Amino acid sequence: MTVVSYDARLGQPSFNAQETEPSELDSILEKAARTAEILARTAPAERRTWLYALADALEAAADEVVVIADRETGAGEQRLRGELARTAQQLRYFGDVVVEGSCFELTRDETLPDVPPLVRINHPLGPVAVFGASNFPFFMGVLGNDTASALASGCPVVTKVHSAHLELGLRLAEIAQKTLRAAGAPDALLQAVVGRRSGIELVKAPQISAVGFTGSQAGGLALWRAANDRERVIPVYAEMGTVNPVVVTPDGAQDMEEVASRFVAGFTLGFGQYCTKPGLLFAPSGIGAAELIGTALKEADPEPVMLTQAIASDVAAGVADMVAAGAELVTSVDSEITGWSAPAAVLTAPIEALTAGSRLLEETFGAVAVVVEYDNEEQLIVALRRLQPSLAASVLTGGPTDSAAGRMASVLAERVGRVVFDGWAMGASVTWAQQHGGPWPSTSAPSTTSLGAYSIGRFVRPIAYQSGHDAWLPEPARSDNPWSLPARIDGVWTPA
């Protein structure tokens, strides 16, 4: 079967490749399984060397791969160069995190009364299947966050190349494989497959120990179900995204024109194709918030280029469905792009229409937002608790003396993984404190994050060894601590 990617602006085929044959997939999986045994024994400093090499190679290929990415996504050179730079930074960051060592969570009970000697350490799960996102071809693609964190954790990666940027994904995999060979990495550290069938077979394959996914709820849930139907169930870390709410407090609405301008900039960024896009704004009644936002959208006059034909079609259908569900169209701005174009739109809806199962509470993956007015705080809180859980939320306040800000944050924290005060959630830093993941169904594993240092924890599991001689233990668990890991010994934290 031939898989085709398209020029997003023109809507014309630009590249094709053959779906991975079953026999080739079997070979890829066997290589990954053999590599996993080697990688688990590889010291953190060596893993960092490989991740740094990948970052260097990505930057060196920027002129070539940005052109390909722009053709397949229509995202624009400036944004894509920035995304590539962040991806290289992320690869190096995970190399530094694994060398810092606390992700191993080395813990020893050595001299506690009536307690046998115990050593506990995180061990890599094994080969990881990575399904990248359509909207971030670099940062969440073949060399993106799931791949970087899996390699850092000691797991080889088999990535299913996204069909929306097929040429880019295969070229990145080719660059990565050449780079890793030159750096002395084990064979088959990172491999790529093509085609939907190959993706499903990856999840079913006994060699695969975990799945990383970024994309739609439909796609993520399909993989989650396939993983749970296996004889040996494996974890699926699916970041699926939903509607991310914004609450404007009464004090925060004092300059609603400025809020409107910033909100439009937020929900049209990337043509609305961000998993953290603010899609539902709550504002005090009587201030004309929807009209101000509609005017700001007209002034911005975006021309959305969507990633795929299906996404473009879904945007128009989503607007129609929300009108049918009780919303009113305030403003719509059409795009003149000949390829995968879709309207940008602002709608408004009565707060009473936000009921369980309403289309108004579902994501429209494009430059579309809904504005809802509230009469009082009690009414707002009731509505917020009806929302589908999401990745992030914003609270726009009147400053430190705004008494409503803390209460709104407390309610929103029940529904999201990150609460942003007086800002927007679209940018997510790759740091130790980052949490990119919310309650089900925004993510399939709410206690984990797909960005930041703690995302390594998705691809390891703890193992305890009791009363074992050093010679019997894996190298990082031995008493002389050859990997120089920080440890908790008899309950006391000991730096490396």
C-alpha cells in the first residue's frame, strides 16, 4: 500500500512511500528487542552523548528539513525553525537529566533494624512505540519529546511516521540512524515504520513494552484499546487534548479589549492546531466579550492552513455542529488558501447550554473558540465542573488583590494538569516542574507528563533486589555506585 503526504497550501500530493511490510516489521521489532538489552546496561553519560549528537545533527540539517516541513504542514519557516531549535534543546536537556540521575530513583536500605538489605532502582521497560503528532513535526515527531525521553530512559524506539509529514519523518529517521551509528550507539536504537496497519501491529507486538502517542482522542483511544486487548497489557501514554478553558474574573475584565486581542492571538496561534489552544472563554455578563473578541478576530484576519484535508473538513463541520448545539456564530473569517484551508471563527453560547455530552464541550481542532458569559461566581463554578478534563486552563485576573483568582484556580485544578495565571498555556517549557497531561480523557495516564524531566518516568519501572551480592546485581544497583547516581540511603538523601 502507498502512503501519500501532501503540500498543505496547494492540496497536492508531494511525497509517497510504501507501507512497512509485515516481514520488515518483524525484523525491526527483533532488532529493537536485542538493542533493549544493551541499552539498559549503557551508562547515562553514554546516552547523553547520543542525544547530544542527535541534537547537533538536527541543527546541521535545518535548512533542508525546514523546507520539507513547511511544504507538508504549511506552518511557515519562522515557526518551524523555532520548533526545530526547541527540539534540539529538548534532546540535550534529556541527556542532562539522565546524567543528573535522580530519574533512576536509586534507594537503599542498608542498616535499618530488622530490615534485610534492599536496593530499589528504576529499570527501562524495553522497546517503545512512538506515534508523533501532526501539529508539531519536530517537537513531537520522530525526534520529539516521546523519543527523547524514551532514549534517555534506556529504551529503544520504533516510531510510526505520521502520514501528514511523511517525507520529513523518514528523512529525520535517516539522519538519526546515520548519526547514531557514527556516535557508536547500538544497532536499531531508533527505527521507523510507515502506515496505519504497521502502527496497530506495533502496539500488538510482544516486543513493544510501552506506547507514546500525541494526537486525537479517537486515535489515542484506539491504541489504548489495542494495548489493553493484548495478552500482556502494556501502558499507553496518550496525550489527546480537549477544550482548554479560560476564566476572566470580574476584576480581570477591566480591560476586555486587551483580553480579546490576546485571546485571539492565542486560539489562532498555529491556526488553532495546538493541543493547549484556549478554546472556551468565560467572561462576566454585560461587557460584550463575544463582540469584542469577534472584532479582534476580524482585525487579526488569519488565513488558516490546516495540516490535513480531514482536519480542514472537521473545522467547518465542528462550527456547524456547535451552532446546532445552541451556539451563535459571532464572526467567521474565511481563508483564501487553495489547499487545506478552514475558517477562523468566534461563537457564543448561553452558559445553560454547557451540559454533559454537548458538542460545545468537545474540541474543534482549528482556529475556533466559544465565548460564554456568567452572571455570578456560583453559576460559573457549576459550569466549570461540567467541563471535560483538559490539559491546561488560564485565569485572567485583576492582580494580586483579586479575591476570585484562587477560588477559580482551585476549581480548575480538579479538571486540568496546569493552571496558568494571567497568561496562556500554548507554550510549555521543558523543565523539571512541567506538567503536560491532565485527567482522563485529555491523557490516558493522568499521573504522568509528556513534557519535562518527569516524562522519563513513563518508560521505566522500579525493581527491588533483596539480600543480593553486588556481583548478582545490575551495575547501577551495586554498592560502589559506578554510575554516580544520587541515592536515598536508609531514608537519607545522598547527592551523587
